Amino acid sequence: MATIARWVLGAFLIFAGVSHFANTDSFRAQVPPWMPGPVAVVYISGVIEIALGLALLVVRGRRAHVGWVVAAFFVIVFPGNISQFLTHTDAFGLNTDVARAIRLLFQPLLVVWALWCTGAWSTWRARRRTIVTAPE
């Protein structure tokens, strides 16, 4: 099940990354107004999403590390989602504050999804248990 979830997340990230180039204006809606170079931010984040999606699909030995990086990416872009809500900017069919607020609730789920499907969370917990229970 985790493998399928990882593949789905990887494909989602690749699709979203490519969409940054095909639908730049909609992605600009998520760039906070105070951030310089909004088009560059959209393109750079698109490249990062494609790279992360590919990493989810092909990296094997460091899969947990990839999970932490993907989760961190979802945390880093969260202010853009908050900005879209606060500025009441329509994009991606999110044309009401309620729709934008509901979207905000899903961002933590993406973080959890990345940590779960890559084994990052379970690896961290196992290491933590080993450290806590190891004799001195």
C-alpha cells in the first residue's frame, strides 16, 4: 500500500511540476505578494516538484531521506497557500474563502503522506527507540 501511495505522490508531484510551466498564472496566485520574482518562483518550484516526484519514484537506498525532503517542501510552500487565502486570490477553482481554507487543511495531510509512504516516519521512530533503549 505504501508503495502505491509513494508512486501516486511521485506522479502527482511530477504532474504539478510540469503544470507550473503550462499554467504559470494560476501558480502565481500562490506566490505571496512580498516575494520577488514571482514567475521565477513558479518555475523554480516547478523544477523542484519534478525532481522530488522523480526521486520518490526512483530513489531506493535513501527513500526515508527523500520523504523528509518532500515533507519539508510541503511545509515550505505552505505560506503561499496561506497567502492565497489571505489575499482572496482565485486559482485552481478555489474561488471562495471556504474553498481556500479547506485546501489549507489538506497541506498537513501531504506532509504525513510523504513521511508515511517513504518510511521516513517509521525509520525515525525506530532509530529513536534504539537510541532511547540502548545501554550506556
